[in-house]
Amino acid sequence: MDRTASVVERTDQEPGVDEQPPRLPRKSIDPDAALVAQLRRADPGAAEALVGAYGDRVYRLAIRITGNASDAEEVVQDALWTAISKIDTFRGAAAFGSWMYRITANAAYQKLRGSRGKRHEVAWEDLDPSFDDNGQHAELAVDWSRRLKDPAIEGELKGVLGRAIDELPAGYRTAFLLHDVEGRSNPEIAQTLQATLAAIKSRVHRARLFLRRRLAGYVGASLDVSHSCGKQSLMVLTREGLHRNADDR
């Protein structure tokens, strides 16, 4: 048998035991799958389970967008009711948590548009990074962890940070909170807010720069430390302060 015939014969044979079929990518399992099933079945305890799982989380987002406790409470009620009543429209293309945050953000934005008073927000250009004469970033990178050892300074810094977050434009504030407080990834946030990934990355980055500038102005520090230390300490301040506010409501 010549070489060509040998190749043809081998290709016509059944696959050997050592040959593995191509693997299909595994579909990620939504951690809220059981909760979604409860809601779809309209189980008696489904609403209570939803409140237990997302009540505090959507409140933290709602109060930071609206800046008002009573408005935030209304947003939470509206968001939870919408999730319950429209659960059949949830197709599972995104995580249930992302869907829940989108509903909350939309309800909060609607509340803001309907409110008479307009909260003070910084101008868009104030969120742009600063550059020196050489075209390099002129931002201070401060290790806030050194200040967190003093309880008095820690409390003051959290107050300054909270007020600075309130000044962020709604879209920047929401992206920052979802990323640095709720721990959502940039792709998840982009899907939640129906924005491009590049836009979300820019919003989170610029929000951090603005907040660090505000904290640096308060502390009056000029420590020459790594950028990552400043970012990490900023995340610690934000998470601890905002979670505590939600627990105190």
C-alpha cells in the first residue's frame, strides 16, 4: 500500500479512544439562579428572599445616586417591585445582579429627573486628569492607610469622601460605586448601564482621580508613594463608609 492509500485508510477509521471531542465553552451559572427560580414560580417567600439578597445593595446605590434617604427608599421599593413583577422579562443574558442594578439605576435617575431641587455636581471638565508641563500626570498618589490608623482622621476622611462622591455626575458616581463598592467588573457594569466598556473604564478612572484630589486637598499631604496604594486605600474608605451608612438606615 502506498503512502497516499495509507493516509486515506487512517482518515476513514473511527476516532481512537485517545481522541477527545472538541469541548464546548462552559456556560457560567448565575449565583442567583435559585432566587430567580423562586421569583418565576411566584413562591410565597420569593419577595422576602429578594429583599434579603438585594435590599441593602440597591439601597446603597440608590442613596448615592439620589442623595436623599426618602427618595432612596422609594427607589428601592420601585426597583424591587419591578424585579418581581417583570421577572419574566429577565432572559439571563446577563447576571441577575446586573439586571437588578440596572433597574435600580434607572429608577434612581428617574427620581432625580423628577425632583425639583438639583444636587450640586462638579463640572465634567473637573473630572479630567491634570497634566504638568511635560505632559505627565500631575496627580498626587497618597498612601491613605497611614491616616486610617487614627479613628478621628478616618471618620473625617470618610465624611469628605462621601461628600465628594455625591458631587460626581450620576453616570460617573454609579460606575464608581458598582466597581469599587459592589465589586462588579467593568464588563458587567457596561452591560448594566448599557454603555461601552471604554466609557465605563474612563468613568471609574476619572472618578477615582477626582476623589483622590479631594482627599489630598483635605489632608494636605504630598507623600511620594505608589499609585496602587492610594487606590487601594481609597477603596477601603469607600466600602467601609458606604456599607456602614447602609447598616445605620
